[in-house]
Amino acid sequence: MSATNPTMKISVTRLFGPDPDPIEYECDLAPGGELKGRYPHGVRFAALIRPISHGVFVEGTIEGRESETCARCLEEFARNVSVRVAEAYSEDVPASDALISDVAPLVNREIDIDELVSQMLVVDEPIAAVCDPRCKGICPMCGVNRNVQSCSCTDATIDPRLAGLARLLEERGTD
């Protein structure tokens, strides 16, 4: 998150009173930091926040359109993102235990929406995003994008770990 963007926090103090109604919350966010370039049009966060023992439970979705680079062909593409949020916050968890606890700390009875959304988007990020399951990628020999044009390269390089198997197949083919 950039230092110029104030964090968006929502107070949940009213959920600790008698017979509290859940809080319905919706907002548009422009993620900061490394997520800023990946979500140039921002994201939509919608959630229902309800009380639980010594804390609150946030349940909802984050939706947006992410700008990605394909791991196979290196072309830019956009993917629709819909992340389900189900996060518990507790006043019993100290802020110092945030990284090791299954439950997030509820500090000052406020939820940092920017932090929650950023964490969920980072966790949702695929290890190797692909523009299309049928993407042919880039030829390792000539570097052409095989989705755009064909090449006549042959992959004659044999993985050294499979060289013995290749020799055996060659021998069997000549007999």
C-alpha cells in the first residue's frame, strides 16, 4: 500500500452492543503497492459483518479484473477475479500474533479493509497465470509466439536425465 493512501477502516463497535444487527458493507477500492498495476480499475468489496464471541466474522466477496502476463506466451491478458472472504477477527488475539494465528486480531474494534482485501488478492494469485488453457506458448528455440505463428523448429535437445531412455528407443527402432 502506498503511504499517500489512508487505510480504509470500518468500526464494528456497534456489533458489541445488545441485539446487534449485522453490518452490510460495500465499497470500491483501489489496491496499492504491487496490486495497483494488476488491478488498474480497482476491485469491489461486499461483505456482511456479524458478531461472534469476542469478535466479528466477515463474509463476502472481492471482485475485479486483474491485468496479468501469461506464463507460457508472455502476452498481457485480463482475468476476472472473484475471491470469497470468510475471516474471523477476535479481541482475544494480540496484534503481535497476527501472522501465526488462524484468527485475525481485532484491534480497537476496527477492521482494516485495505489490508484484508490486499491479503486475499495476494493469496488468490495463481502461481503461473495462463491466458488460455490451449495456449501454445513461446518456442524455446526461435522465440516465436506459437499462438500467433508456426515455426519449423524441432526440439532435438534431449534432457540428459532421459538420454539412456532415448538411446534404448533408438536401438529398439533399428532392430
